Amino acid sequence: MLDKRIEFLIEEEAKRQNEGIELIASENYPSKSVREAQGSILTAKYAEGYPGKRYYGGCEIVDAIENLAIERAKKLFNVQFANVQPHSGSQANFAAYRALMGDKHGKILALTLNDGGHLTHGSPVSFSSHLYDVVFYPLDENAHLNPAIIRRALEEEKPDVFLAGYSAYPYAIDFALLRALIDEYNLKNHQHCLFMVDMAHIAGIVAAGLCSNPCQYADIVTSTTHKTLRGPRGGLILWNNPDFTKAVNSAVFPYSQGGPLEHVIAAKAIAFAEALHPSFHQYIEQVLKNTKACSDELIKLGAVTSGTENHLFLLNVLETYGLNGKEAQNLLESNGITANKNAIHNDQLPPNKSSGLRIGFAAVTSRGADENDARKIAQLAHKILKTRTVDYREEARDLTRKWDDVLELEYPLIEA
């Protein structure tokens, strides 16, 4: 690389990632093949439009790449239609709202943000709350989704769209039950509330067949392609009803985006092929085992956690250690462990502090971490947060030395 300052900083970041324990639930390590595609000459090609209907010439090859990504996404999630062009999960949500509600300033019923919602699910600082009337349903006293609460919220709010899928919900989601609640509400009230799922966090678990597939129940499903899916940073929209096809595609292009990132779409295609391989199922199984092992070990040590049924859990650092989430995050990072502050159910602290940490195991599992490692991570994090010292960086390094190098990771794939 000719730019030595940037080259140096990239090398420093690679070193940080290799030497650190990455517990941010929304991060993961893509394969070398995914990164090669993302850094390929495809980045030079403009391809506004869709395969076979571009606004530029010279798109025959990128058409083939995008079609391949679409077909692999459809096979992976067992759906009829896929749009692989969204640049991010946020832009996928932006387009999905447009496809579902058109020009209308519609009403969206989403999970309370402090209970695990996402910025694009109605945060005051997000476009979602400015363009739509977003109202909220809470979790119950045990911090679980509750059918009675959702049923009551549907009756009271009369939304145009019911939104499920969350950024910090550690339990399994019964999408069939949510569909039934919406259908019951629509039939009883002669309404037409649509069902949208943002599965960004659990997409890899869905792909591995280890949780309910929202594509069987929702009108539109959005996702990112990183996180548990372990691909490049990007977005994805899936649906089964052909009546939504024109609305979705036009909401992505030309309504909200211009030229698609064909280099990223090529990387998405590779990630989908990797997720179609049986080894991906084994990987996600290990993610779930590691997450539970860490949570269980912390509970044994006296910590207050949410428990877990997926790839993440919430650690109540305020109640356990007398630290707010920001303090706990900074303390762990000083010792080579990266996690993120996160609100917990009924949190009384502001989001920039919070009472909890969100902890996930998708990334370290990609590097080879097992359940024994997960328990050691729990013990190390507990010591750090309890003693409030910065003496444990070498202990963290002892764990990461035996894991795979983040720059050399490759995953088997099926060229479907």
C-alpha cells in the first residue's frame, strides 16, 4: 500500500483485533474470501438498477454476480424473493418501511428501545421517528415478550406495521405466535396490520436452522449480512409475496439508493455460500453453547445476567458490580476485552451510561473459542469488574494466542 499512514493504522487495527477478546454481539470476522471480494475491482463498476435492467452498459458480469447473490440468499432463507442491494441494515429498514406503507405517515408498533429495540425502530434521533408515528410495546416484568401485552398494544394503537426483531433480546422469538396475534387482531378489527421482522442479529441462527425462521411468517424480513451471518457489512431484504416485489425494489432503487456496491454484493454471495455449508450449522451451535457457558459461569460467580437462548446476553453491571455500563465497558477494554454498554429492562440510567453490558460470542467463536474459553472469559471479566483494575491484559492475551488469526480465517462453502 502506497499510503503508509493508512497501512500502519490498518495493521494496528488487525493487531488490536487479534490480541483482544471481541464480545460485541454485532461484530464478527468475515472470511479472507469475503474480504478479497469486497476489496476487488468490482468497486469500480457503476450498476444503477437491477440485473438485466441497468442504467449503464458493461454490467453483464455484475448482473451474474448479483443474480448469484440473490439465488443463494433465497436458498439460504427459503424465500421466494430477495434484494441484496441495501448498503446497511438501517437502509434495508428504510426501504422496507417505504414498501409497506408507501407515502403514508403510517404507524409502527415496535419494542420499547430500552428493552432491546434498534435505533431505526423509532429512536428520536432516527429517521424512523421523523417519517413515521412509532409507538411501543414493552417486555413483561421478566423481560420477555408477552402475548397479552402485545395483544393489548395492537388493540390500543391500531398500527399499520407490527415490528419484531431486536438488537438486545437474549431469548428465542416465537414468530408463529406473533403472526397469529396479528392475524387475530386484523380479523377481529377488520384491520390490515402488516408484519415486519428485522432479524439482523439472529440471521445466522435462522440460516443454520437453529431458531424459528421469520420468513415463513412475516410480510417482509430485513437483515444485515454481518453479525451472526458472518459476511460483509451490508443489508438484505427478503419476502415471499410477489405483491411486494415492485414496492421493495423501487424503495431501494431509485427511492433510497443509487448505484449498488457490487463488490459488497459479491462478498455477500460468498458469505451466503459459506452459510449454506454444514459447517456453518456447527459454528452457530458452538456460538450458542459458548454464550450459555459464559452466562452460566457469571451467574455461578454471583453476577446478575439475563440468561440466554441465542448468541448474546445482558449483564447487569450496576447491580452486580456497582458500575454503570460505560464504566464497565471502558474497564474491560483497558484489559483487552471489548463489549458494549447497553440498556437493560427498566433501566433508569441514560443510554450513554446504561446499567448493563451486551455480551455476544459470534466473533470469538469464529476464531475457535470453545466452552472452556467462554468460562475463562467469564472468570476474567468478573475479576476485572470486581477489582476495577487494569492488570489482566496479559491474561486476555493468553486466551487469544491460541485462536485463529483474524486475517487468515477461511470457511468452507457450497457454490449453490
